[in-house]
Amino acid sequence: MGSCLRIWCAVLMTVVGAASPSQAQSVPYKFKAAGENPAFEWFFLIVDAGKEQGIWAKHGLDPDFVPTAGSAAQLKERVDAGVKLGFVNTAEVPLARSGGTPVKVVASYFGETGARIFVSGNGPIKTAKELDGKRIGIVATTHTSYRTVLFMNEKLAIKAEPVPLGNLQNNVAALKAGQIDAFYSAEGAALTLVDTGDVRLLLPLADIYPKPYAAVVVWTTDYLIKDNHDLVTRFVNATLETVEFIKTHASDATKLYVKRTNASQNVAQKAVASFNQVLAPSGRGSGRDLVAAVKGNWQFTTESGAVPRETTVKIEDVVDTTFLP
């Protein structure tokens, strides 16, 4: 009798043990992730392609994407609201951590900056040095574009004035109206305006930014790394698989761009092609070392004068490379 009982127990344990992983896979893990932004392809294409291709679900994930943080202050707000991972422009992570927010970079899927400075197609400005004393349209004073103008001033020994105007359309309208002399944009859509002659590409900012570089990253909290290492791993893996899909399936990514933005086929193709040039499926930014790439971004941030010179951040404490494949 005792022998039969032991056999039945063993069978029961085997069945339960075999069913658990299957059951876990059939019910993807629900959580909030900061990654929603309808304006920038480096956010919405990752979200949309991951959903469309079932990549999030393949990794056992069901993320509820909430708006991504546009600044270090907003990153703190997301964490305070219970969001524990997502996408963000790289500089916001060390800035937030220097202020006491327990966040870290765990991957960078967008390496070298795709940002550029544009001027009027028939305007007089021919070199970046001629931006001295000129007005440059930017997204916002809390955005990387503001730091870019400050960095250019330091790097090129000029004094240009950043003018916050919001989206690309606003900047183009202001340029045509003569309210600004140039504008910043990291959107591939701006390149279609070069084709029509409306604007001229003056300066690819990758020419003057530090190298290697990490433009956009996956972030998470110290708490989630400790309490749910597996969730972070799966999120990073799903993100990088999605990035690889976008990079190798430009036509599918173009369709997603059109679906999200209602842009023309030409605009979508330009945007996706530009984005694909800077995608980093390795998760290590533009080089082979994630720490070095984040250091490059922090160098840009500090040299722009956007943070007090006494602000010290040890990038090795800001980056956790253990989640990279």
C-alpha cells in the first residue's frame, strides 16, 4: 500500500511539474512599461513591431505601455507611480540616479545619434560655425535637443540660442516664417524635406558627439533587478529581437510607421531607413561596450553644461550588463 502511494505521488508531482511551465507560457505576465510615444519611431516602432509580430507574447510578456519619460524628472514620476522598466533617452537615467532615483541602464538598442541640424534649403548658412548668434528650434528645454545646442556652443565655440517649439511640424513652420535660423530633429521624416529642397542638412550630430554612444536605452529599477531578474531578462531579449526584426524587415516596419502616423510611403521609408542605420540589436549601443557607450552619452551631457560640473556619476553603477545576450 505504501509503495502504491509513493508511485501515485510521484506521478502527480510529474504531471504538476510538467504543466506549470506550459501554464505560465499560456498566460503572459502583465506589467506596465514606459515606452509609448506616438511622435518618435525609436519608441513606437519597438512597441508596435513587438505586438504585431507576437514577440512580447513569445517571451511570455503582456506589457501595458504607458507614456515614456521625457526627462529625468518624469522618469522619477514613472518609478514613483510603480513603473519598473521601459525605454528612455539615455541621459535621463544617470541624471535621475544622481538625484536618488534607483534606476539603471540594462541595454541600448539605439546607438549613434540620428539627430541632425537642418537649415533653410535656400538660406545663407553653409557651415555649422555660422550658427553663431543664430536661433535653433528644439523640442523642449527638458529634451536632449536643448543639451545639443549647449554642446554645440561648447564644441564649436559659438553662441546659438535654443528655441523650444515642440514637434517637427512646428519647427519647419517657424523656419519658413523666419522665426528661427535652423532646427534640430532626430526624425527620419525630416529627410524628406531635404529631397524637396525645403531644408538642407547642415550637420549630422554624430560628427561631433562622443563615440561610442548610446542614444536610447532600456531601463529598469534596482528593485526589479533584485526581485524579478527573469522579467528584466525577458524584456531585454524581446526588445532586442524586435529591433533585429525592424532592421531586417524594413518593408514591414514601413507599414507599421504608416499605420501609426498616417505618413506617406515616402516619409515612412525615409524614417525607417534612417532608424535602421543606428539600431543596435546587440544591446550595446554604437560600440561593443555598453558601459563605454553610456559614458559617451554622459560626456555629451556634462560637456553641454546641462548639469552642474560638481555632479558626479559613476557610470559603472548606472549600467548593468548582465542582461545582454
